[in-house]
Amino acid sequence: MAGRNGRTVRDLRRANRTAVLQRLYFDGPLSRFELGPATGLSSGSVSNVVADLVADGLVEEAGSVDSDGGRPRTLLRVSPGSGHMIGVDVGETRVRVELFDLTLTELARAERPLTQQRYDVEVIVGHIRDGIAEVLATAGLAPERLLGAGVGVPGIVEQTPDRGAVVHGQTIGWDAVPLEALLRAGSPLPDTVPYLIDNGAKTLGQAEMWFGAGRGARNAVVVLFGSGVGASLVTPEADHGRAVEWGHLTVRVRGRRCRCGALGCLEAYAGAESLLARWREEGGRVPSGTDEETALTAMLAAAYPAGDEAADPVALAVLEETAEYLGAGLSDLINLFQPERILIGGWAGLQLGTRFLPAVRRHAVSYALRHPAGKVTVDLGLLGPDAVTVGAAILPLADFFSRGGRRPEPAPEYPVAAWRTALAERAPH
């Protein structure tokens, strides 16, 4: 029966389970007494919900604490082994697959390096399938025990009613790739285990907001700085984040050609791929036969040598110019969205790290309006190179929480309506 606001008793129970699960997950262990104020539920509702969650194996006891004059209070926590998720990062240099328990403790991982034909769709799909099968075998986990597999990808992800998640990755040559359908065909996972696909910058942002440097912020921008650049915007209106194609903001009219095909994009100046290309064009000694991560390490060593060795002036000049472009790009995010925090992650951002950050901060503030610039902090993310994978695993975890800790039920099969049958019979063949 639905109330005046349209919510049924079932909806209310699911919301109560979600509230208790999330508080235990983020703030536990907690006692039943502490869960009341933390969730806004009555003591009776808390007791009923906890009893259900314990019966379902989702919550377990975690010791006790003394109370004021009464019996010790039993502490409760989310049971780590009550659910498992897979996170996949389709990155620029490798496909990384990780298996986590419900508390996001890593249980197994697999990595597949990407070659020159790195964004061939069938190759990527094969790497993801093989990686999933490998981590499940390593951990000895049955596929049906998974809550889902989350996948972070470059590009715009469109959710369609007939083909599931479709990826529009212009910079990598993906034009409306039905990735979810391709993964499902021949998948090592049963149909009851969903694939949840989203933009990699958004999954990075989700991870940093839940567990990293974004915790506690209501309005933040999380930047992914790798071969290219992207960003995720988190606001009260978009608390799960919204991917923004920040890398394709025009920073120089008739400038360098970006890999998307346009001229003057930020990514053509601030991505690691373009950074290395500019070093090479200026006469820099870029190591041959190495991947981008190794080449960027060599560039940093040339620009900032140890000891008394002279710095490579070309490498240093390119890095300093890149810091200015990146700072100018951040100033646009500051002016447009007025965030409390900007966090820089991604393998290249973390590799450039604290040496690069002061110059980026300085340029961001100098190009931005004074008022919003005075309220923002610019820092590195805290979760390291695995942040996209962790964020991808959060996709099925967040879906699990939203359903009150219940696995998805198979859709009921109803007989086809008579009018649909009649129309189908009349349609020309």
C-alpha cells in the first residue's frame, strides 16, 4: 500500500536498511544505541533493521563497549565477506581488474598491458573477460556471489534501453560501442550479475569522495590526469558525480591538434601524451620503445636531476608550460563551478606529484576570479593509481546500498499484451 507521498511500506523498509547499512559502512563499528541518532530512526526501527541485516549475513558483531552504568553495548559492523565486487579500469596503458570484498579490501588483481593497437574493442573486451575470470579463480570465488562488475572507461557513456551502456570515445576511436552488450556475450558472469559502466574520471571522483581527499566536501572537482585529461564534478545536485569533458575545452584558438580531431584543446597541451610529444618536437631525448609512464619518469628525471647534474632546459620548459596550461584549465573549473576542493589524480598527475603542484596552484589562482579562487584548495588525490578501479567497484556497491542490501531480483515474465501480438502480426515481414 502506498502512502500520500507514493512510498510503499516496502520502499520505507528498503530506505531504513540503506540508512543503517551506510552508517555502519562509513562510520562503524557502531552500537544500536548510536545508530538511532546517526540514521534518524527510532530504537524500535533500528532493532528491526539490524535483526534483518544480521539474519541476511550482512551485519555482524564486532565486540562491545562499556555504557554509562548499564550493560556493555554490542558493536556492529558490515560483514566483509557478505558481498564481493569487481572493479575494472580501462586505462591508457593497461586494463586493470581487481576483486574486492564488501569493505573494498583487495582480494585479487590482474593486469593486461595495452600495445599500439591498445583501443581495439575486441582486445579490450577480451582483456576484461580474461581478467575477471583470473581474479575469480585466484580468490576461489564463485561468479554468482558477485554483486556486480563496475567498469571505468574513457569517453562519454550513454545508458540505452536496448543495448545497455554505449561508449562514445572519440579520442580513442570508439563510436557508439555497445560495451555492455559485448561484455555480456560470452561473459564469465551469470546474467544475474550486472555490468555497470561509467566514465573513468567519474569513478575516480567517486572513490576520492567516498574514501579519499574529497571526504566531507559538498562541492568538489576531481581531475584525472593521464594520457589525456578529464574531470568529475560533485555537487549536492549530483552527489554521485557527473563526468565533464574538461580535456576538450578550447584553451588556444587554432592551437595544436588534439587526438579528438579539434584544435587547441586543453588535452593537446596538458595530457601526458601531448606533453611527451612536445618534448620530442623541441629536441628532447624521449626514450624509444617505452610506455608513457616510463617516458614521463625519464622526462621528470631530465628536468629535475639528482645531484649536481644540469637540468634539461627543454624538458623543464615544457613541464613549466604544461603547469600553466593545467592551471589555466583549473581556473575555468573554479569560475564555472566554484568548488571547495580540486583534487588531481590519475597516473600522470600522481607521478608529477608535489613537485608540479605548487606551479599548478599558482597559475590556477592567477587566472581565476579572486572570490572563488580564495575559497578553493588544490591538492593531490589520496588513493593512488588504483583509484579508478576502486571507484569502478563502488558502482555495484552503491547499487547494492540503494536496494537496501538486497541483490537484484530477476524481472518477472508477464504474458505479452494482446495488442502487442496483434500489431506484430499486422506488421509487414
